[in-house]
Amino acid sequence: MSKLTHFNEQGRAKMVDISEKEITSRIAIAHSSIKVNQEIYTKIIEGTFKKGDVLAVAQVAGVIAAKNTSDLIPMCHPLQLTGVDISFQWETKDPDHYELHIEATVKTTGKTGVEMEALTAASATALTVYDMCKAVDKGMIIGQTYLVQKSGGKSGDFKR
């Protein structure tokens, strides 16, 4: 197992020094999901929520979250992102089980990766769907959030 780099010689937290790292193209894709009931699914699909277009607002929230990750996660470096894309796919298993799958893709050209930005974007997107729909049903379940894949950098590529 590799040595943890977020601690200084005194065992205290520090931001990793990336000044000697090479600039490379980096991409990360993260996934999250939210389970909703049929009423919420129908309202989202038909666009009848009073708060507006749920998926459009959630998409914007995901982009904003990716751009502001370093403000939320203490040891993340502020990054100049070159692209953020949030996509959705519905899965229906039975008449009252609708699951919205969220995929966040984040890109940059820099000295450190964008895994945390992708994970933050996916999480914020799911949370925004919950926030916009909670008046109908507070029983929604936000699912597992995880890194799907990443490329670029010294540690190489990862694919789940």
C-alpha cells in the first residue's frame, strides 16, 4: 500500500505539493443514483414540478459543485476545469421503483486529477433532485456514489 501523502512529518493534515508533477490531460467519471416513487418519476418526466425542470436544475447544480469542490473538500486543489457534463438514465424495475442514474464526467489539463470533482458533481446532482422533489416524498433513497473511471496522471488509468 502506498504512503498517505496528506500528512506532514508531524502527522498533521497538509495539502499535497504538486508543483513537480507533470501537466497531463485528466478525466474522471463518477456515478450516483436516486430512487423515487412513480409520482415523482411522472412529475419529472412530464415537467410538472412547481420548482421547475428538476433535471435541468440538478445538472446545473452538478456543474457548480464540480467547479467549487476545493471549497468543500479541505485538501483538494482548486482546479481550472475544462469540461463538466452530467447525464441521466432512468431504470424501472417495477411500477413503484424508479431509479435515476447520474453520471458526472469532469475534465481538466493539469497537475492533479479530477476524481473528487466528479464525485462531488454526482453527489450534488442527486442531492438537488432530492431537494426539488422532497415535498412529494421524503422517502427517496440516494444510492451509492462511486468513481467509475479515471485517466491521466502518474497513477495511471482506473476503470471499475
